[in-house]
Amino acid sequence: MKGKLTILLLSALLSGCDQTVVKDISVDELSKNLDNPDYLIIDTRPDSLYFGFKDKDATRGGHIKGAMQFTTGWLDFIDENKFNNFVAEKGITKEKTLVFYDSNPDDLDRVTAEFAAKGYNVLAFKEFINYANLDYPMEKYPNYWMSVSPGWVNAVLNGEKPESYTSDKKPVIFEVSWGAAEQSKSYSTHIKGAYHFNTDWIENAPVWNLSEPDVIKNNLLKNSIRKDTPVIVYSENQMAALRVLWALKWAGVEDVRFLNGGLNVWVDAELPTETAVNIPVPVSDFGAFIPANPQVNISMPAEAIQGQKSGLKLISNRTWDEYTGKITGYDYIPRKGEPAGAIWGFGGKNSNDMSDYYDPDGTLRNPEEIFALWKMQGIEPSDHVAFYCGTGWRASVSWFMTQMAGWENSQIYDGGWNAWQMNPELPVLDNAQSKISKPNALNDFGEIVKKPGQSCKS
């Protein structure tokens, strides 16, 4: 009888103990463990706040020093069968103490409950705003303002002046894709007030390098863009908007912002869209000589080769099969291969994809994770680097991350493999017979398919 009572008592005790209850951690305790290797501090807020924008009621922007990122909204997209492996690739294990923080209590409750239910050791830090308003270590990117959220964009379009916006002019916003507005599926439904930007306005065949300065100047003027015009770009395929952002920077536009996540995050934020074709009012004077910033561009192979002699690192953002010479990646590029000396800088599944650089919700991946991958490839922030792909689109994603982070010697080699392969005399990288293994991008979350009945705010 005594043994039976003991079993019943233990059963009652266990059933009354909820193993998923998440404990809080105080500011003092967190500050003492900032450098504790057994603790992982995880920011679950949207990218713009992690990158450097101020949270509501916070006097400082950015993230807790050393914090990694796992935005709560990703839970709507990660393949359940990939979850444990995906987080393990980020260094999140059940042996670590995971300290999650957010200024949104609902999001914090959701993500901590999810990890606790899966058996992770979880703490919730609910005092982030207090932390940000006191003298505790914080970090942010020098040019965080380049990547903006739907709320920020909506505010400036409505005449407000949110953080980092100092212009007295109303910005112009463009949906970016190839082709005319009438034929663009991406522009068929767009942000209210947005114009269409045809990528042909800044580049041309057969190399698909930047067009002549006068051509670009005329196209910018037709689209109401002067050097002091605030511009916001977005696209269905992030590469298109970032390609144009780079071209506008090269031309001399002083304030160009990127809506990280494009129309998807705008719709998730329940902000207005329309189907009407908007036509910008032309302007007559750009206000500066084009290009005002030629230093962001290495145009052709001869310049790249000359740069390599002085230590330039050419970074390929092509697929692994392109890099190793198995495929060309394009129907209009006949030769396989890469420029001699090229370093693989990760990419995606095909020539129209940069999935190694995206989070599960389709927004930009945390640059710190990308920089860690590059470090394994021998690429450092102090290096002179030039990113390239086939014709420049994919390279724009990498370049943009370095710009946010303040890298001082980062360019795009615009000619890419396309220009290089047109000259059979140029040296090429012979990887076809090599035994090198593909580096792991540590970003396998499955296909980006939103789970039904759930929303994702980014």
C-alpha cells in the first residue's frame, strides 16, 4: 500500500509541474552573462530594429551586444522537419541557456513557448526597453538606415519624419522589375503610390553592365529622380531592387532606402496597395555629375585583374555548380567557369536566387551570419572586395550588406562572369576536376511556404 501511495504522489507531482513554464531573467543577471559562452542571447524582433532603428520608447537603437537573431515570425515558415537542424546550424542547442528578448510581449511569449516545448533551456528577458535606456552594451550597423520597415515607409509616404529621415521632400517609391509597367506581374498590385522601375533603365545587353551615364541620367530624370530626391526601392525578387539601389548610389542619389521583404511584408502589415499605373513627373536637372560615386563599381575584367594585383578579392555569388564549372547558369552565356582567383561567397539554387542570404520569411539574413561564412572563406571586413555573379544582380545583395555594416572597401565587379567569358584569353579558375567540397551555408529551413492561418510581421 505504501508503494502504491508513493507512486500516486509522484504522479500527482509530475502532472502538476508544467515543463514548458518559461522563467524571466533580470537586467542585472543578463548583464552579468553577456560574455558567458553557455548563454545565447537571441533578438526576436524585426530586422530594422536589430540593424539599428530605435524601438518604441527606447532612447538607443540596435541590439544587445553579441545577440544573434531569430525573428518570431520565422516560426510561420520553417519546415517542422527542418526546425532542429536549422536552429542547430545557428548554434542554438539544448546544452545552451537561450535568453530571448523582444519589445512585443506576445511575440516573446510565442517564441519562448515554442522553444521550451521542444525541450530547449529557455529564459525570457522582458526588460529590453529598460536595458536600451540604460548604459548597457548595445550594437548597431553604421548605415542601418538603408534597410527600412513597412511602418517606416508608410510614415514617410504620409508626410511624417520618422527616425533618420531629414529631407523636406516627399520620397518616391519604386517597385523594381524587368520590363514595362504594363507587362510587369510584380507591379500588377503594388504599394499605393508606387511607380514602376524597369531594370533596363540602368543596364543594357550584351554584357548587362551599367548603361552610359547620359542614358541613366535621362532615365532618372524621366522618373523624377534628382541627386537629392529620397528614393525607396522594393521588389518581388530582392536582387532587382538592390541592383537598382547600387546603380542609384553609383549615379549619386544621396538617400536610397530598401524595403526589406518587399510587398509581402507590406501586405502582412495591412498597409494599402493598388493596381493603378502611376506615372512620375519628370525633372530637368539631376544636380550632379554622373557617376558621382564611381568607386562602388569595377566595370570590366581589365580593372578587376589590375585590382587583384594589389590584393583585391573577387567574390563569386554564383551557385556552387556555376562556381565549379558544371553549368553556365544562363542560356545566353555559353562558357562555363569563373575568373581566376575567385572566392566563393555563397549564393542560391540558380541564377535567379540568393536563398543563402535570406531568412525563412524572405527578408535579408542577419549579416553577422553571412560575415561568419565569409570568414571561413578567408574574407575579412578589412579586405578590398568586389562581389560579382553572372551580370550583377546577385552581387548586389552581398554588397548591400557590407554597406549597412560600414565596410570601407567594397565594390561590385559589374562585368561578372559574362564579360570575362567573352574573352578567351583571360585566365579562368579550374574547379571542374577539383575535389573541393561545397561549404555549408547553415541556412536549411526548407522551402519558404507560409503556414496556413498564420501571419508574419517582419
